[in-house]
Amino acid sequence: MDKLNILWTNADETAFDKMVAMYARNAKVNGWWNEITVLIWGSTARLAAQSELAGLRIRELLQVGVGVVACKSCSDSLGTTEKLQAMGVDVRYLGEELTRILKSDEKLLTV
């Protein structure tokens, strides 16, 4: 399985820009992984919806084929669901999906 999941829980803008987005984009563009998904979880939903830089990076990730999904429970409680969906983020409940990832052989990077 050549799939990487990046669980983004650290709401520091620099950590997102200089690690999550940078690695995900370069890994996809350079073919280091066939499939990459960034999972937005917790307070990162607020940063993604409010930060111009984070929004720009998310749109760039989507353009190069990186999947970007957000926890619906988190985004609903933070009032960011509509904004994330407007950016092209797939907002859905992720508890079962994260459990499946953890129980499988898929790679999970947590930031």
C-alpha cells in the first residue's frame, strides 16, 4: 500500500506551512507516495478556515491531487464547516476512518 495519511492536529500556522503542506505537496508532486490525504482534526479546522496562508496551501494541495478532509464533528462545533467545504475540503465524520487507518497497514504521520 503506497498511501500516506497526515493527521494534522497542531494549529500552529508555521507547522502546517513548513511541515504538513510542504511535505504533502512535495511528496505528491515527486511521486514519493501514490496517494496522500491530510486529515484536519480539532482546532486546525479553525486555522484552515481563518488563515489566508493555510487556505492558500490547502488549495495548492488540492490542485496537485492531495486529498484534504476535515472532521465534521470538529468543524461543526467550531463553525467552520461551510468555509472548509467552499475551499474544496471534504468534510465528514472521521472517527471510524481514523480507526480503520490505525488498524491497517496504511502509514499515518501525526503533526
